[in-house]
Amino acid sequence: MEIHYLLALIIYICSCNEQKVSEIQEVEETHLEVKRTYVTSLVILGTIQDAGQPHIACKKQCCVDLFENPDKDKQVISLGLYDKSTGKKYLFDATPDMPRQMKYLKEFGISSENEMADGICLTHAHIGHYAGLMYLGKEATDAQNVPVYVMPRMKHFLQNNGPWDLLVSRKNIVLNELENGVAIQVSDEVKITPIKVPHRDEYSETIGYRIEGPNKSALFIPDIDKWEKWDKDIIEEISKVDYAFLDATFYSGEELNNRDISQIPHPFIIESMEKFKDLSEQEKNKIIFIHFNHTNPVSDPNSKAAKNVLDHGFKLGKINDIFEL
């Protein structure tokens, strides 16, 4: 009887341990909530403006609860690209949230053994778009020869200003110079074209990217002053692609009542919707608004502002959304 009881106890303990292991594995596997794709695709890795959310020193309702209860979906604007033909992965902009975004990208598409992206494409020298490079230095990963794609002024800035110059001299990163309007063929199926846009260019020029896959293409413009200042017609540029990820920093500007908004020009969402109001339903459906300031009401999907955007036929970027190329 005692032997049977002992055997039953051992079986019970083993089954409990097995269940716990299973539960731990399930938590580990779902922790990043990585969505799988088996074709060349883009994934949104963040949607928030440079300084993130919660925003430093913010006392408004948009941030008040997030200091103690962070929302993991409030990541700074970035896109990830998975190229099925090579298995390589590329990151668009190096944000303060890059550690988590890089980990997600590692698992996106076909899981990679490489913790580093195969290339990082920068848009400009404002904090949310390049500050993540700091994690590649000696104090963090001490990465080796990570390709970073930059325009000439951005290259000069990184080479000649600390601490970024250490990343170059220690070969944590290798700078690859881009030319406005000239495509780089990253594989037989994928090419990336930098496109200059008007913005506050204190330290570097500002670019967006046209990203072309085997079947579809995308426009990525996280920052621009106003559509009217650009030497290109944004409506024509939208017509050339299948997806258009566009700057939507402020909804109307009314949400920013403590700073001079004329000093931080961006297309208001209401301005963009007015500009695009005569587009067909199909063209409107291409537009995905991104780069939300912490005060922008559309960052709350349940807000009236978010509903208004969707009711007019446009999309709001959501973290982890996938777009096949």
C-alpha cells in the first residue's frame, strides 16, 4: 500500500512540475506577442513621437497613469522589415525603445539567431530616431559592424560628435552613405529609396523612405514640417505605393497648450484629412497615420478623434500590425 501511495505521489509531483514548465514556456513564448509572417513584410514596432509616452514632466491625463502602469504598446515610432528572400531584417530608425523593438524583430518572420538587425535605416538626427544607437556601444552590446544607412549630413554628424563617433571608431557600426532619390538594392526582391523632406534640420537632413518588396511598396514619412513645404505632391506619392505611413504628430494642435506649436510644425491630422478628402476609398485606405505626440487623442483608440479618423476612411498605426510586401 505504501509503495502504491509513494508512486502516486511521485506521479502527482511530476505532473505538477510538467504543468508548471508548460506554463513557464507558454509565458516565455507569448511574452513578446510576436505575430508570424512567412512573406516579405513590414511590421510597425512603435507609433509614438520621439519622447515616448509617458512623456517626461507631463501632468496631463494622457500620461498620468502611465508612469506607474506603463503600456507596452506605447513604443517610439519604428518599422521593421523582414526580407524572406534572404532572411535578413532591417530596422527603420533607432529609437529609445530599440532593445525591445530589436528583440521583436529578431523573432519576426523566421526567427533569427542574430540579435542585431542586418541594417538600420535612419531618417534624421532628432532624439527618437537615432538615440537608440547608444545601445550598440561598449556600455551595452558592444556590437560589431552593424550597417547603418545614413544621408551625408547625418554621416558627418555621427562621425564628428561624441559619443556617436566612438561607435564609428570602435566599429560598433558601419556607416553606409545614401543619396537622395537613389535606391539601394538590399536583395533581389527588396530595395529602399531615401527621399528628402523639409523638417527642422539642425544637425542632419531629414528623409523618408520608399520601401519596395516583390509585390507591394510603402512610403514611410515619420516627420515632415507641412505637406505644402515639400517639393513633391504627397497625393501623387501616395498613388505610387500600396501603403503610406505618414506623420500625424498632432491631431489639431489644440492638445498642446503649453508650447508654441509654430516652433514644432507638423501636418495636423485634421489638415491631412482635409487635403486627402477627395481621394477614393481605395487611396484613403492606403494611409496609415503614425508618430503620435503623447497629447494626440488618437493614441487612445477609443477616443472621438480616433473614431473620426477611421470614419473618414483612414487608418491609425498600431504596434505589431503587419503589411505584406
